[in-house]
Amino acid sequence: MENYKTDNELKVLISSLREYSRVKDAPIWKAVALELERPTRQRRSVNISRINRYANDGDTVIVPGKVLGSGILDKKITIAAYNFSNGARKIVEDRKGKCVSINDLVKQNPSGKNVRVIG
């Protein structure tokens, strides 16, 4: 499928995810790339409350879309997403968690081990 996105940053991210998937034999990055290729209106938006419900303390979570700030986070987790609302970023950092970009997570963990996709 040809990239039809107009956001150059997103195009580069999708192609690098596909490359890491192929080179490192990590199917998780291909799945995330497919999610990011969806139209903007169909892209996932996940509230902090859902992440808190399904993640364990110390987990690394990836959201192929936007993280929203509704809910309470009572765990220390690392969240990678394409976009964060200001409220979500504040909630995660107040709990001593980390908000990272998907690109940074891929560089830290190229094999995609122990990463949970939520959305």
C-alpha cells in the first residue's frame, strides 16, 4: 500500500517502522505502521483510564494514535504514542512515568519485546 499521507514526519515514521519490522523481524512495528496509515478520523484515541486498566506497573505501552487525559493513572509506566494531549502528558509525568515518541521507543527497543499495544 502506498503512503498517501501529507505529513512528512508521519511518512518517515511509517517507513522506518516497516523497515525495523523487516530487519529486526518484529511484527509489532508493522502492526503499528498499519494503524498509523489509517485516516486521521479513524486513528485511535485512548484515555489514561484505559491505559491504567490494562497496563501493569513498569510496563511499556504503545498507542498508535493520541493519548487523552481523562482518568487517573496509579502506575509508573512508559507510554509511547504519536501524539499526547497536554493533560495526558502532565498526568503521566506527575506519576513519574515517561511519555516518549514512537520513534524513540523503536530506537530504544528495536525488537519490540515486552511492548503492549493499547487502543
